[in-house]
Amino acid sequence: MYERRIKMRSLILIIVGLILAIPSGSVNAEEMVAKSKARHHVELEDLKNQMQKLQDQINMLENQNQEVNQKLYDAMSGEKAGWTEKFEAGYKKGLYFKSNDGNWKMKFRMRGQFKLQVDDPDSGLTETEFRVQRLRFKWNGNAFRPWFLYTIQLGARDSVTLRDMYFDFAYNKSIAPRVGQYKVPFGRDELTSSSTLQFVDRSILNDEFGAGRDRGASLNGVLGQYLAYGAGVFNGAGRNGRQENSNVMWAGRAQFMWSNGGNLKYSGGSFVSGGDYKIMPNFSKVPGGVFTAGIGFYGLTINRDQAPGKSPDNDVFDRLDELGTNDADTYTWTADLNYRHPVFNVQGGYYGRWISPNDTTGDTAYDQGFNVQAGVFVMPKTVEVAGRWSYIDYDDGANINLGEGDPRDTVWEITGGINYYITHDHRWKIQADYSYQQEEDVTGNDESDNQLRVQLQAYF
């Protein structure tokens, strides 16, 4: 009995002990959970802070990238804006590209002429022919400085050939050097561009007396508002010709001008006068008209034994054959007058040439020629009718050569034409003319030729 009580009491004590132990263990567990939660919270906050720092770094890099892209865009936009502000391109009677500071400029133009020609000579069959009369490609402008001018022109028909390539040092407009290949400063016929002719082609005087293009150097200038000049030394071998001896050609021209309010400026064209005094037969913009007078001269010794192919761009060889000489001093001069009014125009010219043989006992021959032409606008700036008379008188008193054929005595030509100026200037036009030409030799025999020409010109 006593033992049972002892066991019971022990059991009660054990139960009481367990009961007393339970609250203490529960408190420790809660503390452990709380501590764990606190530790995890700290770790989570640290992770959040690290993520926030990383996000801040990402945002900073994105901002820096945007700033770099913006600066690059601004730089590219600035360069583009700067380029367009420095240069200009467009079309104004030709495609052009130029810098706004005036130091660089290039203009490109192209011209084509398509012609129908009918020849009816006395001594042959009638010939009818379509042809590309001219095809020109031209570049001109200035480089490095506004006063360093250049011109390049190519011609293409049967082949591509160089027609012009020259440089003007026009720092001082009153005395400007020019070097290269270009039209010799001499006669008005040749110095009038083939794009601005009043008829389909030049007169017969230009083929006989003209100087054409050559290679050399000259001084050119405009003096005040009344005078333009050009004078220089050239090979005397013609366009693209080779210099085969030491004989050179001296040439020059002076042109006097007057009008009521006309504008004279230095031009980089075939002759230095420009503005209202540009060499052309018609289309005056000055109400009172423009008057010009010119004189020219060139001299050359031709020795066909030393340089068989050397001569100016004219028919002087034919005349040397008629005179029976291969070595001669030649001197040619010209004088011309021109008046252009908005409604009508008239011009006349004279050519004279001395040929002094050095290898024969013959006398010096003096050949001469003249022409006069005029035009009237029946529709202002649109339709013009024109006429021309040309005459060449060969010196038949000189010691001529009658060995082969009969030398020429006189040649004359009369031409009538009508022009339709599509663009109210010479750029786009249709021209038609009819010419009657007669040639007479020293024996009195004559031969005539009838010629009809129709031509379309397009000048871009």
C-alpha cells in the first residue's frame, strides 16, 4: 500500500514536471522563430538594397547611353546642317554646285544640235543628209578662290575631242592671264558661240580667215565700262595641233562698247566681255540697244616643209597651193561693228590677209572679205527673220599657180533665215535658212550651190 502511494506520488511529480516544462519550451521555440524571422528580414532587406543599387546602376547606364546617343545625333545633325549651310546645288541654265563662301563652283551644261541639210550643187547630185551637227559637254566655274576660273569643253560626234581647257587668273579684272587651249582672240564670227548663232552656221569668211582654237597664253581684261581686250602668243597649229617648229602665232583683239545703262563684266567665256556686252548677234535686254566695235590681228609664218600640218583652223593651205608656195608669212586683221536692239539688230565685218611668200619671187597677195547681216523680231523674243550677205575677193594680181585647177577669184553667199526661239533665248530653238553660193575662178568660170538647212538645238 505504502509502495503504491509512493509510485502515485512519483507519477504526479513527473506529470507536474512535464506540465511545468511545457511553457518554458514553447517560449524558446517562439524566440527561435522570431530570431529566424528577424534574420531573414535583415537578409531580405539587404537583398532589396542590393537590387535597388543594381537598378540604380542600370538606370545610370541607360541615362549615360541616352546622353551619348543624343550627343551623337546632335553631332550628326549639326554636321548635316553645316554641310547644307556651306554648299548649294541646283539648276540655273545648267546644273551647278557651289560653296557659299564663293571659293568653289562647278556648272555643267550639255548642248546638242540635230540638222537636216540639202545640197544642190551645179556640178553634182543633190544630197540630203541628217546629221548630229554638234554635241558639247561643258564644265566651268572656279576653284580655291573666286578669281581662279576654269573651263573644260568636250565635243562628240564621230569621236570625243577636247575643244577647250583653260584657266583664268582673274584676281585683277583689268589684266588677267589665261593659259590653255581656247579660241584665239580675233574675229567676231569665231568668238560668237555656235550656240548663239543667228543662222545655222557661220559665214564663209570664218572658214577662210578665222583663227579658231589654239594652245597658248594671253592677257585679258576689261577696262571700265567701255573696253575689253585679249592678246597673246599661240602655237599656230590649230585645235589639238602639235608645235613642230619655233614659229608662233601672235594674236589680239580689242572691243569697244557703249550703251545707255549696259553692264560690262569679266567673263570666263571665249572672249572676256560679258553681261550686256557678251558677243552675240541679237537679244539685247537694254532698251536703248548695245553698240560694239572690235578690231583684231594675228600673224604667223607657215613653213610646210618644216611642219607639214601646221596652220590655223582655216583654209589658208588652199590659198598657199594656189599661190604656189610652201613657206610664207601671213598677217590677218579684222574689224567689225554690231548694234543690238530688243526689236532689231545689224552687224558687219571686214577681213584682210597678206600672204608674203618666202620661197618664190611672187608678190605679196592681199585677200579680203566682208559680210553684213541683220535680223528683225516679228514676235518679241520668239520669232526672228534674218538675212546675210558674205563676199570674198582673192588677189588675182599676185603670182598665182595655174598648175592644178584654176585659182579662185571671188566667192559670195547670200542667206535668208527664220528662227523660232522656244525659250525666248538661244537655249532651245529651231532654225531654218536657205543659202545661195557662187564661186568664180580667175578664168571666169563659175559654179553655184543651193543649200537648205533646218536645225534643232537643245541646251541644258
